[in-house]
Amino acid sequence: MEESTENKERVDIYKILIVDDDVWFHKYFTKHLKSWGFEVISAYNPYEGISLAAKEYPKLIFLDYIMPEMNGDNVLKILKAVEQTKDIPVVFISGNLSADVIGAAYKIGAKGFLTKPVSLKVIYKKIEECLGSEVFAKLKLEHNPNDEPDFKVFNL
Amino acid sequence: MEKYASTDKQIIQDFLRTFKELCQNFENELDKVCAELLNQIKKMYDIENVAIFRKMPDTLDFELYKQLGDKNQNYWDNIYQAILDEGSIGNLLATCSMISTNLSEKSYLLSPLYGNKDFFGFILVEYNPKEIFDNSMFEDFLFICSNYLSHKISNLELTNKITELEQNMNLHIADRTISLVKTNQQLADKIRSLYKNLSMALPHEFRTPLNQILGNSDFLMKHYNTTEPNEAKEIISDIYVSCRRLQTLIEHYLVLSQLELIAINIEQLEEIRNARTESVETSIYNILSSKSDYELRYEDFKIELEDASIQMSENFFVILMTELIDNAVKYSDNGNPIIIKTKAEPDYLVLTVIDYGIGISPEDLKKIDAYTQFDRDKLEQQGLGLGLAIVYRIADITNSKIMIDSQVNDHTKIEIYIPLAKNL
């Protein structure tokens, strides 16, 4: 029993959920997150995003602010209201937004705001900030050394 | 001389003429001054045999320049030879002071003359010491005379030099002015042809979509009540397509005319060549996100990107990349793959875009080439898009190279070699 929770914990570290209606962003983002060793779950609309968050318990959610049918702040409100998902850090990713929108989003519990186009460096820093700086060291250790992850971009 | 135009020749001839006059002036002035001096000596001491010897240019030989009396050339040549043999000329040159000597019962006085930077010559006086009341006074007088003459010569030489310099300067200014006028002329020609090309091609290209919009909307207005909804929808979508075409055209024209203007502005060109795109990959994905047309072909896109920074402004890269992707999407059918690849070589980023569509015929490819050389008025009438011309122009401005490999109804492969960003 103990072993299985440990296993679950281990897997969860690597799970990141992306909620965005932009297929290209998924392609770009998934490629790099995977190369760093993360497991990526993709949701292309807000409803899919909410259900996947509740089902998969990702460690981090990247959420597009402007989506058809339901905007990111409403998605966040729902996530915060649900017991299983209320503690998952959520980072908004969007085009240029006004300061009051960003302020309101922080008030309801957003963990950060990234502006499109997002550079890998910024994403990397944000993940470190949300999941702790040791996450990449762990990933490096557990990642298949033959499949060289794309760390070189940052000149670490 | 060939490199000068006829006006330039005229200027040089003018200059040479003035220069000759100038030299003539100098000689005339010198002549006057010397004559005046010799007359003074005659007036004071009544001596007939006074001569001025002048140093030959580039040698240490002297020759008779002017004399007071009417002795022949030989007379003075003999004396000069005798004095030279005796060593007085050598003394004169070595000491630069007045030398007196006696030769075959006659006395001679040599007084040196200086120019501005060189030994000019000397005054030679043949006299009888017994006839002179006070010899030392005579020597002093001669000394003053030679100094006066030296001073005059320096002045003349300086004036001469200054005038010569002025002339030279004028020549240079004239030369420079001519080349400036020529450059301006070329620039004006270029702008004129640019203007002509734009204004000639513009109306034709605009007319087609505009007529379609006008015709269709006119039909709808007149037959509003009798048109079936389906038919109306078709007409409206036709109008929409024409509007889009018009929009693309206007955008292309604006970009292209801006590019043409940049290409002739050296300062702006420099600024643009210093700009860079930090991440090609981010930029490309951003472009793909920007248009909904691309999402419809999501499955067709095969993307293999190696990220790098390039020496091309983000703005230009976006324009270039959008054109390439637009063309690939427009000219290939759904289901045919579109390949976008980037690969960093040591100096270049190789950007490859391949589509399996209608392709470009070799004739049309040639036309694009010609097109960039301002043949727009002819080509635009054949409906060749401006997109590739824009790509060519940007490549041109940013020192990139383009290779196009295409086969009609098979494929189009465009490879662009963009310089990698210089390390900061």
C-alpha cells in the first residue's frame, strides 16, 4: 500500500496540464516539456481542462486566459471551488492583457502570468518557482540519459 | 582620363590653364623684383657686371637667370666655371654666407639667395675694389639686397603655393560635387521608377477584386427579395473572398514599398541588419497560432525545428515566414503535407518550407527574379503574387540566400539561408 502511494507521488511530479484552444501552442509546449521529462496532458477547451484536472491530479496547470465559451478566470474559479483541484497551482498564459485583468486573476488565486509568445527560459523559471528548484534535478536523474533532454538552451 | 565625363575634362583643363598662368605670374613677378634690385645696385655703385644665378630644379647646378649689363651668356658661364673650380660655390653652399674671391685681377662677391624652403641661387658681382669708396659698406649693401630678394622670393613662393592649393581644393570640390550630383540623380531615378512601378501596377490589381465586390453587392441590392438564401450566402462569401484578396494586396503593397524604400536608405539598412530574432522556434509557432487557416491544416504540417537566434529582425522574419506558409497552404490541397524545417549550420540557419501543390514553373521563377529588378509593371498584369517578391526583397536586405526547387503540379521547396545572430 505504501509503495503504491509513493509511486503515485513520483508520477504526479511530472504531470503538467495544458488548457488552450491553440493547437500550435500545444505542439510547441508539449515538445519542450516532454524533452525535459514531464508528462503532458492536453486539453483543448475549458470543460475538457476542468475534467482532466479533476481526473489526473496534475502538479501544475498552464491555462489560456482567452478561450471560446469560458474564459480562464472562470475556469480558475471552478478549479478553486473543487476540493480535488483547489491546491493545484495555475499559471495563465495569454496575449497582452490589461493590468486590472491580471490583478483580478491574482486575487482569485493565479500563480502567475506568462505572455505569449513565451520563451522557454521563462517557462523553465516558472515551473521551478511552482514546483521547487529541485524538480529539474530529479528529472535529470530519472530521465533516460540516452534521450538527452533539451537543457542546453539555458546555458545552465 | 577616361573615367571623367566631358564636364570633368573641362574642369581639369581649366585648372591646368590657371596653373600655367599662375607659374607665369610667379616668373613675371620674380623677374620684376630682380630687375628692380639690379637697378638699385647700379644706381648706388655704378657697377655694370651684376648677375643673378638660379639653382636648377632637382640638381645642384646653377645657371644665369638675369644680368644687369649686356654681356653674353658665355661671359658669365666662364666666370661661373672659374668660380666653381676655385671652390667658392662650394663654400657658398656650405656656409650660406657672403663669399668674396679674386680671379685674374678681378674681384667677385657672391651673396646667397634663399627661397621659402630651398636654396634659390646667388647674386654675383664683378667689381674693382679700388673704384669702391667703402668696401665693407658695399658688402653690407649687397647683403641687405640679397636678403631683400630672398624675402621677396619666399613670399612669392608662398603665394604661389597657396593659390595652387586653392586651385587643387576647388578641383576636388568640383569633383566631389559631380559625384554627389550623380548619386542624387541615381537616387531620384530609382525613386521615380519605384513610383512608376507602384502606380502602374496598383490600379490593375485592385480593379479585379473591387469589380467583383461591386458587382456582387449590386446584384444583391437589386434582387434582395428574389434571391434564394443559399444563393445569397454564396454571393456574400464571394464578396468576402474578394475583400480578403484586396486586403492581402494592400498589405503586400505597403510592405513591398516600405522594403523598397528601406533598401535605398543606408542608415535604416544598417539598423535593420543589426536587429535579431531571438528564438526562431517561438516565432514560427507564434505565426502558426496567429491564423485560423493554418489550424484547418494542422494534421498536414510536419514541423521539425531546431531553435536558434538569427540576424534578422523579428518583424521581417514574421513577414517572410507568413508569406512562405501562406503560399504553401494556398497552393496545396488539404491532405498534402507541408514541411517546415529549421537547421542550424555553422554560419546559417537553413529554413526549409516544402509543399506538394501546384508548384512554380521555371518561367515564373525567372519572373520573380526579374521582378525584384523593378519590372513590376509587366509582371503584375500576369497576376503573379507579390508574396515571393517580398520574400526575395527581405532576403536581399538581410543578406540571406534563397534557393527554390520546384516542379509544376508536384512540389515547391524553398530553402532560405539566414545568417545566425552574431554573438553579443
